[in-house]
Amino acid sequence: MFVDEVKLKVIAGSGGDGCTSFRREKFVPNGGPNGGNGGRGSNIIFTVDKGLRTLLDLKYQKEIKGKRGEHGSGKNKFGKNAQDVIIKVPEGTTVTDIETGVVIADLVKEGDTAIIAYGGRGGRGNRAFATPSNPAPDISEHGEPGEERNIKVELKMIADVGLVGLPSVGKSTILSQVSRANPKIAAYHFTTLSPNLGVVKTKDERVFVMADLPGLIEGASKGEGLGDKFLKHIERTRIICHVIDMSASEGRSPYEDYLLINNELKEFSSKLLNKKQVIIANKMDIEGAKENLEEFKKKVDADIYEISAIMNDGLDRVMMHLADLLDTIKEEPLYNDTQIESHVLYKFKKEKPFTITKDKDAWVIRGDSIEKLFKMTKFNSNDATLRFAKKLKNMGIDEELKRLGATNGDTVRILDYEFEYVE
């Protein structure tokens, strides 16, 4: 089964908890804190496996979850980091954050790897909080929560040349003649239900990859037929081969076919029209094709290659021409650096500012940094509770609550936790 698009949720592992512990040894009074830090949670990592051709392995996974880091313990023992979760994907895989629309990664070649969701850092043990003014702190942290993301994983196949055209113009026949690919060929529309790849080897031993894409129809860019699902596979090609049934055996006008396909390419992405395009006039062995070609040339000023795919006539000349063009067209990435999320910048980006809203009888505080701080605080310790309150004050939350009209005894809520506001 060919699967080229999957939506799922990834949840990286949370960090292990830090430990609150003190040395207790005979004849060693006031031994001091020795609680170790927790280990880092597992990252969710995607890496390219050249042997894969589909996203089938991800199709039935609704969620990928990482493991938690090991908790710290006494005697300054740090918890182990959790092992990263490695997900193998085919060449040409693009990962996008559904909520923001940001491209997280574009993995195009063997060895390409990207962290899709970061594991949380381990919570600090009480030894990390020791200071000259507080040499024996009764405080440690929960591990940082792992990053959660809803993502769309798309396979945009890597091919040098893409064959496009309406159904039954002969694209699959061309691919079967010039490569060892065995696409389905039959005398009805939409025999090709998924893209086929074939490796073409010219007479002078040059090699390139050609893709046969399912037939397009009017409205393909908006979801008609199969086009909207497979037009994305043209995005990585360097040359678009526009295959036209010049015999008009389906009762259509070759020129109207040409205009229709170009319009669908434009509607899907205007960038596709900037790609080099080669026109292949197929089925030239059928009566009427020569006359139709003459009329076509009067309306279209471009190099046109006459072939009969079924007779394997003229294909060698076309393949040599495509190889010549590929020698002059350099490969360009589908996304530039500004379009792909920088993982370093993402991890240490400035947190969103907090917001405070009134919900019935409670003041509700929201924000990435405050929610993370809340989740990492162990409220069973007075030191930790006081540190949390001090952090809120330093962030300006106390001042903002007062400005909004909060009074002593009002309920303040962070996530599912409620406490009283005191000036």
C-alpha cells in the first residue's frame, strides 16, 4: 500500500525528577544535601532510511510517545537519560506542525535526521540549589515535561523528471519502456493510483529518476480526482514532462489538454510553472495525430518531441534530451533555511508572555513558562513553594493581578491548581 500522508501526535519523554536527600553518616554532622538530578526524557527523532518508499509504518500510529528520564537519587546519583525514539522515514519526507503550519524538517537524503519533539530536561536535585546563604535546601524539581506536537508527515517523492498529463495519455507506458518499472497499464482511466518511480539509463550511460504521476483532471488542484493528493510529488522534480495524447483518441483537444494541465499546476503552486517543461506528443502512430500536431504547433511555441510510447518510437531521443537538460539544472531544496524551523532556536526561544483572564469566580493564569514552572515544582516542600511564589512575583504576575483588581482571598488558578491571592 502506498501511503504518502499521515497525521499523528508526538510526545517526547519528560525528564526524571530530582531528589531531595541529605548525607547521613556516622560521625558526620550536617552532612549537607546530596540529591542528584533526574535524567533527560527521550527525544522523538526522524531519520531517513533509503530502503523505505512509503509512510505505511506510520499510518496506524495515532501517537508516538517517548520514555521518561530516570529519577535522581541520594548520594549525588544522577538519573539516566532515556533512550531516544528513532522513527525511520523515506527520502523526501516533510514534517509540519499542524497548529502553527511551520515546517519542522525536510528530510531528503540518507543520513538526514531531525528532532521532531524534544525530551524534557531532568529536574534538579537539592544539591543544585545549595548556596552560601542556604547550604541545606529542602527543595528539588519535577522533571520538565516533554514537548508535545500534532504533526503532519508528508512524502514528496524525489525524482528528477515528473510525467504529468490527463488520464490515458500514455505516461505509464513511457515509464515502462524507458525503465524497469512495471506500472499498471490498461485501457481505462486512473489505472495509476499512486506514483511510480523508475530509473532511466540513457545510451551514453547517464542515469536519472523518472516519476509517473496519476492522471490529472480539471479541478485536480482543488481535490477533484486524484490530483490534489499527488501534485505535491512534482514539487521536487527538476523537469516536468507534459505528455499529450496528440491523436485526440479520447475526443479531447490536445491544446485544451495542454492549457488545462498548466492551469492545474499553477493553481497548486505557481512555482511549478517556473520549472523546465518538456512537451511530449504521444500516440503519433495513430491516424490524425500529425494533423493535430501541426495545429498544436501554431498555438504553442515550444520544443515538442514526437513519440509513440507503445511502439517505443522516439523515446531514446527524448531521454537524451532530458539528460542534457538535467546536466544544466542544479538541484535546489524545496524549502529554504528561513522556512524550516531551527531546532536550536526553537528549544531556547523566548517563552510566550503570560495571560491573566477572569473565569467566573477565578483569575486564570496561562502561559508556557508559568505552566512549565508549575509542573516542575514540588509543592510538598516549603522551600519549593516559597521559590514558586517568588518566581511569580519576579515575572510580574502579582503586580498584574493587582492592576486587574484582584483582592485578598480571590481564587487564582494555574492549570488545575487553585490557591488564594494574598497581597
